[in-house]
Amino acid sequence: MEISSPVFRNKDWIPKRYTGAGENVSPSLRWNGEPKGCEGFAILCEDMDAISPEGKLQAFVHWIAYNISPNVSALPEGLPQKDRLELPVSMDQGLNSFGELGYGGPLPPIGHGKHRYHIKIYALKAPLGIPPGADIKLFKQALRDHVIDTAEVIGIYERDLNQSVMA
């Protein structure tokens, strides 16, 4: 299975438009090569270079999406930040580490260096059976015993000293 985005290549820079310092819109994604027996998809985007208040590396969740139909092979950019979407695609979204529903774009601390944003798609053998608005703990518990394949695309982003958050 493969996942990609038309707005950035794997291990390349994420355009500012898709970040918290830009317009904070979710990037478009597409995937192919789903395995036989796939009954749906889930997506997780995490910053693997985030630092906890204690100064330790700790994944920061930017997006949880699930209950995506097995007939879907792409997501358009700019999905609404709601727990359940019907259009342009039917899916549920969970809470990100900002405490919000849906996509929250990259926004590392100014001067913190490059951060890697792992966007992972999971091919599932059955729906996750969790309600819209799930947190990362419930999402990861639900993934157990459901995943039959995964794929990942990594984007890079860094805020410099001249960037601020758009109001």
C-alpha cells in the first residue's frame, strides 16, 4: 500500500498553507494498493519530534481520521474540523493534541528546528467501532487486531523566528 500527497513529496517540506502558521487546512491525500479484505481506512498524523513539558520526545497528534470507506482512495484538502463528516467524504475525526477535532497543522515552537510529520494510513479488516471525537488512546486501542496493512508519508516543517501564527 502507498500513500502520498500532491502538495508535498515524501520527506519534503510541507507548504505553509497546511500549517498552523498558515491557513491550517488539511492537505489532500491519496492512496492505493489496499490489501484484499480491506473494510476501511484510518489516518493518523503525528509530530515525532515534539518535546513534552518534561523535556522528553513525545508524539504530538495532529490528526485522527477513521471510519473511511474502503471505496475511498483520496481525501481532498481543507476538510472541516468536525467530529463526523458526510461530505465531501464520509468519515469520523478524533481529538488532536491541540484539544480540537480534526486536522491541526504543524506548529512547532519557533527556533525548535525541523519537525517530521508522519501521516500514516491504516487498512483495516473491520470498522473500528469507536464514536466520533475519540482521543488517541481510544483510537490506538481500537486499532489493535484491526490493521492489515499500513503506509506512511512524512512531511517536514520548521518555523523560523520571523513566523507568527495567523489570527
